[in-house]
Amino acid sequence: MINLKKIERYPIKNSRFSSHIRISRIIKAAVPLNEKISVLDVGCSKGGLFKLLPRESISYLGVEPHLEDFEDAQKLGIPALNLDANDALREINDLFDFVVFADVLEHIANPEKVLIETHKALTPNGKVIISVPNIAHFSIRLLLFFGLWNYTQRGILDKTHLRFFTKKSLRKFVTKNNFEVIDWIYTPIPLEALPFRIPTFLFNIIDHLNYTLTSFIPRLFAFQFVVVLEPTLNQVNLK
């Protein structure tokens, strides 16, 4: 099962450059006029992504194995199933325009199996959105320079992370599992996760500079990679 903890440890990041905001924008931009699109949110926690999406345009289903988070999502009226990723992808018969793994695959011992199963859940033009931490971030490189590797409650070295990705290994991972990357998005360090508050006007300035630096040298300064995937033709032909 996906080992996701309470939402207090993984709150929705509301910076305009955060992974959650960028994922919601990708989905909203795909909504056609007078129609709905379907979204499967694997590892939905308490439904943070759901709250960012236009309900009138989205047919949404969440999947959350952590019982407390699932129950909290239900109390808010968020449609969700209390299943792990593998069971959900095997049991759900519906097809989706988007399958989202937002900060999820790094918590799974065998994400390859999950990604392969995802092919069966996609519409003919369906896409997968993944966000994962960048283990090659400069902060981790600096720690290794001093011989340190200390797990934390949150962040890149979250103690529940089982898999780690660089940009190169992430591309290899998705290609091996019959997907191709059609879009790369790089997110900066989430300033809202800092243990102190920054005044709004200063936050916006630092946030923009943070994003600019990340865009300039993503392999070194990207805190997370957000990738949009499409199945490769050979996999589509096998369905």
C-alpha cells in the first residue's frame, strides 16, 4: 500500500509555482467547452487537488489507502475509494482522461508495476501526470558532500520515501514502462513549507526569483519534477 501519512505532513502547496497548482492548471487547461473530463487522483489524501479543480467540469475519483485521510475526504463529500494503488487500478473499470500521481510514486516499493497498470485506466487520448522529488537537488548534493544522509518528516528525504529519482532516471523509468514525456515542469523549493512566515510582498518576490533559478538550472535547483505522460504507440496497440 502507499504509505501516505496525514495531510498535516503533506499539505497542499499553494504557491503559484508548486506541483499541486501546476497539476491543477494542466487539468483545467484540458477541459473542453460544454464537456467534462475524468480524473483519477491516486493518493488523493484529504482531497486537496480536488478542491483546486472546477467541479462542474471534472468527473473526479480519488484513491486513498490511509484510512483517516480517506474518512476525512468522505466527510467533505469528496468521491474516493479506500484502496491502495495496485488494487484500485485492478478494480476500477472506468477510463480516465487523466491519472494523477502527485507526490505518490516515491512512496511505493514497486512503482513500475503501478505505472504499467495505469495503461488500462486511460482513455484513448488519456494522460498521466506524475510529480516526484529531485534527489539531485543542490541541498542533497551538499549534504552528501559532508557525508550526511538524514531522513526527515517531510521533503526530499522524507522517511517514508522508498524510491528516488533524478531527471535522467525518471525519464528512463517512464520510457521503460511504455510512456513518453510530453511536458516537463520544474518546481522550486516550496517557501510555504519553511518554519517561519514571510511577508506577502516579500514572499512573492522571493518565490519568483526561486522559480527563475529553478528554470535556469533544473537538474540542480528543481525541488520536484512534474511530468505529463502519454502511452507510447506500441503499448496502445497492445490494449
